[in-house]
Amino acid sequence: MKKFLALILALVMVLCLAACGGNTNETPAPSNEGGEETSAPVKIGVVLVGDENEGYTYAHIEGIRKAAAACGLTDENIVWNYNIPENEECYDKCIECVDQGCTLVITNSYSHQSYTQQAASENPDVEFVAMTGDTAMKSGLPNFHNAFNLTFESRYVSGIVAGLKLKEMMDAGLVTDPYIGYVGAFPYAEVVSGYTGFFLGIRSIVPEAHMDVQYTNSWFDIQEEGKAAEALMARGCCIIGQHADSTGAPKAVQTAKDNGTPVYSVGYNIDMLAAAPTAALTSSTNDWSVFYTYLFKAFLAGETIATDWAEGYESGAVGITPLGPEVAEGTAEAVAEAEAAIKAGTLHVFDTSTFTVGGETVTSAFTFDSDGDWVNDTNEGIVDGYYHESEYISAPSFGLRIDGITELN
């Protein structure tokens, strides 16, 4: 009778795990010496480069919490580690998570990746996910995975928002030079892909626009991001985009606007209206819960986790935040049209007919990794007239420096 009841309970648990909607905070453990089944709490380790005060990490925290709730997981199932630097401490935290019983460990910074991979190689029975990474496929480790959203899609759409505002300012005579600034963290393919998508969105509205990129060499530095925005505005930039994680740039733009400069901001990760209530137009953003829900479902059901996962508008993994109060007329309609076209596959962000490199149309470009090196010279990136971003590996690989954009030292 006990065996029969145990069998029924086990079947019920499996069904709950597969559905990812019931009580999944426990997972079966090996039988004890008496032959009766025991259970132990599911433990998921999370190693974060920042905390809730940093936009990028906050988006991951919210995504994990939302996915956990959808899968019946509670706080006791998550082992949180905040403000972990991109050095050996990341490896140590990964190992600590394993020692605490975690059988799934997630890190969220690109530069965490090598330490995560090392931990994965030493713990083959534990699943490891290095978010935004690009070495899982090359590693050959079945328990090591990468994931990234198709952020370049929402970058393009946010560029349309910026382009329409730029055109409005030009038509009103407030701006004569369609000069855009962009605060970038590092010259990695992730940033290059994003700023290029943003720029092409602008150019779909204002073809003569040009853009300078100012790097901060930090993912999160409020002061440096503010200074970079100020330097770009001093050069004459009238819209400031960003691939940096703080409110430094939007706040600097709001200050300049309050002092009479016609300038606007397009942010990243989070809604920047609180920081720049009239200067913020929108932000390109990620809903990481889409990936984390997929991950937790596969993990709890014992299914194979994708080596590289990348999705965008079609699954709701990317989008833009609410439009600011001073966007140009017709912006909402233009955004809806572009988003529908991306979902339908009729609009490709890196359509080679929309840009040149050195004055020439690009017909061949092999896939880059995030350091700008060739991944493999047999993986052609341009097929059917556009660069197929994040199709070979999940992380952005677009590393072309197109005409109209200048990277400042």
C-alpha cells in the first residue's frame, strides 16, 4: 500500500513539474536506506553583477521573480548573490551555490562567463547559464548554456521614436544638424549591435542623421555616463541614446533641457521618465521573464536546455517602455507598425540595403563574437540580403562599423 501511494504521489509531482504551475518547490531525492522516497527543495543559484539599484540587474531580478512565481517556486528556492564582480569571486559564488544544493546556477554579466564555464566544467551534474554569453556552443559542455534577447529589435524601434522627434525638431527649426549621441559601455558586439540598430531606426526617418558614440568602459557608472552625455551634448548632439545601465545620461539630458537646450533621451532597460520626466522619449527594454520561464520549465521537467536561446518581439522578450509626454505626433502608430513588421518577418533590422561600410554595400560578413573576433569563417552572417543577428549564437555578433557612426576615444 505504501509503495502504491508513493507511486501515485510521484506521478502527481511529475505532472506538476511539467505544467510549471503547481507546487514545484521540491524535487525527488534518492531513496534512503529504508526504501522510502525523500525530497529536497529545488535550489537555483543566482549570481548578479549588481542589485536592484542598477537597471540591467533589476530587469533580471524582476524576470526571475516573475518566472519563479509562474512555476510555483518561492523565495526558499532561490539563492540570491548580489554585486558580484567579474573576477574569481564569481567562480567562488558559483561553487558556493553548488555546495548549498543548487542544481541550476545563473550568472547575468558577460564577463562572468569564463568563471561560470569553469564551474560548469567541474560540476557536470549541475546546469549553468551564463546570460549574454557566447562560448557555450564552443565549450562543448552539455551543462553550460547561453541566452540573450533580440534587443537589437527594440533598439531599432526606439530609434524610430528618436527619429520622429528629430524630424519634428528639424521641421520646427529647433535643430539644423541631425546629430545623435550615444553613451556606450564597451566596444563589444553587444553594444555595437544595439547602437547600430538604434541608428538605423533613426535613419529610417531621417536618412541624413549621423551619430557619435562615447564609451565609458563601465556597464554602470552614473557619473561617467552623465559626463559622457554632457560631452556629446556639448558637441551638438540633440538626442542621446545609451547602452549603459544607470540614469546618469537621462538626468544630464533633463538638466540640459531644463536650461533651454532642445535635447532628448532614449534610455535602456528601465523606464527613464522618473529621471527625465520631459526629456525621456522611451527606453529599449527586455522582459527576461520570457527566457527564465522557459528555463525553469525545462529544468523542472528534466528537459534539455537550449545551448543558445534568443527570442525577441515575437515572444514578447523585448519591447520599449511607455512613450514620454513630448514624443512626436504619430509615434505610437509608427511604433505599432514597425513592431508588427518585425514580428511578421517583413522588416529586418540589419537589411544591407539600408547601410554601407566604407561607402560600399556589404554582401558578406562572417559571424563575430562579442570581442569583435571571427567566430568561424564558415558561418556567413549575411543571407537573403540581411545580417542574421543572434541566429548562430544567442549573443549579439554584429560587429560591422557602418558609415554615419563614429566611435570617439
